Amino acid sequence: MVSVTSPLLPYRLSICGLDEIAGFSRQGVTHAVSLLDPDWPDPESFSSFSGCRRMVFRFHDVIDEDEGTVAPATDILRAILEHGRELRGARVGHLLVHCHAGVSRSTATAAILLTQFNPGRERDAFAEIARLRPWSWPNSRMVALADELLGRGGRLVDAMRSHHARMIEDWPDLAAPLREGKRAREFLSAAR
């Protein structure tokens, strides 16, 4: 399990998937952000966390609005950014951000929180994500919405595309299925 103390955040940050949550129960996690599908049951692993304050966001890991899915939307990203403001004023020692696999929604959220109060440090935020989760594919819709809400003029999106391009280069076998799936647009955007 990797966590970092970052110059971009005043607290320790970890990212994981559902199957890794229990391993953090004795890691001093004071706050957690859960990003879950709308109909997914609440992870039982958190019952063993002592004193952890948790925020839950429910939406699907998609980049397009499709019937039957809840896509990341502006109101969700506003709520994530508001939570980031609350975390900044709270006594956070260790923040755990998780989604189902610890690859897409969680890494997008972590990148957004890393850069929220650090304009101009977007590439640094994605470098932190690469250290925390060597294979990661942040959700481009979430990042684009945050870029707009934070007024970054595309810098956050550009940093994400560079990150995606590194993932394609470093992890070609894991990135290949993206080319044919519903996230192909992200793959093509990064491959340019």
C-alpha cells in the first residue's frame, strides 16, 4: 500500500479499490472519500475504521451519458470540490480515496483535490497520482468538469492527457482494452 505526504496537500493521501480498503483500517485514516456505483452496497470494511469521517458520492464510471447510468455531472463535481474545501479546514491526518478498482474515479478525485488549491501545479498532481497508483486512468469527464469549475483553462485536462499517454506507454497491455471500449475517446485523446 502506497500513500504519500505531498507538498500539494497538508495531509497524507492514499488511493485504493474496494478489495484494498480493509488493509487501511490500521493506517490512521481520519477521512475517506468513497466513489461508488449508485446501487452498490456500502463497503463493510469501514466498520473496522475507528473515528474515520467518510463522504460518499454515487455515480458510474462513465464518460458519456447513457440510459441506465448516472454520469459524473457538474453538481457532483461541485460537491467534491466543496468537500475539498471542508477537508482543507478540517483536521485531516490521512485521507483515503477509493472507488471500485482504484483506477479511474478515485484517481480523478485525488488529482482534483491535489490541484484544487494549487493552480499551475496540475502536472505535479498527476505525478503524485502516478506514484500512488502506477496503473491509473483518471475519468476524463470528471477532470474536464473540475477544470471548468476551477477555471483552469484546460490545464488540468492537458495534464490528465499527458498522464493517460504515459499509462499507454508504460502499461500497453492494460491500456489496450480502452481502445475498443466505451472509453475509446480517452485513449485516442491521449494517443495524439
